[in-house]
Amino acid sequence: MSPFTYVQLPSRIVFGGGARQQLPAEVDALRGDRVMLIAQGDADEIGGLLGRRVVLRWEEIVQHVPIELAERAREAAVEAGIDVIVTVGGGSTTGLAKA
């Protein structure tokens, strides 16, 4: 598959070989200073790319996101002053970020 970028407000998907390396520039474009990283499993590479901007890392991921989990994650994001959410993983991480 050829690399591509797809924009559908309020989200943007960048896909292709080496796309992870573009993540700092993507966060910069959003003027993100305080990132919530929602990731299941090993996301140390992503955390390393974003450095100190990751102020909250959320690893509690459940399929078919329960409302209680979404509320806890949202409260944590508000308390931490999050301005950008980055997800790593599949539909459950993305679902939680959207919630």
C-alpha cells in the first residue's frame, strides 16, 4: 500500500513506512504541549519521540470502552491539562481517545 495522509476533522491519520518519525511534527502542528499517550503494550518508542510532552500515559484499555473507563480517562486528561491525545494500537485505544 502506498503512504497516505487522511484528514477528517477532528482527526488526522498519517499512514506509511516511517510515519512514526513524523509524530513530533504532527504534535507541533497541533501546538501540543501536553500529550496524553493512550497505548496498550509497548509504546516506549512513541513516548521517546515525544519526550517530556507526554505528561500522561494511559494503559488501561478495554474492548467496547465502558463509560466508567471513559469518564476516568477524561477526568485524568482534564486534571493533567492535556491538549493532544496520541493513541497507539487498534480500535480499543482509538475508541477510548474518541470518548
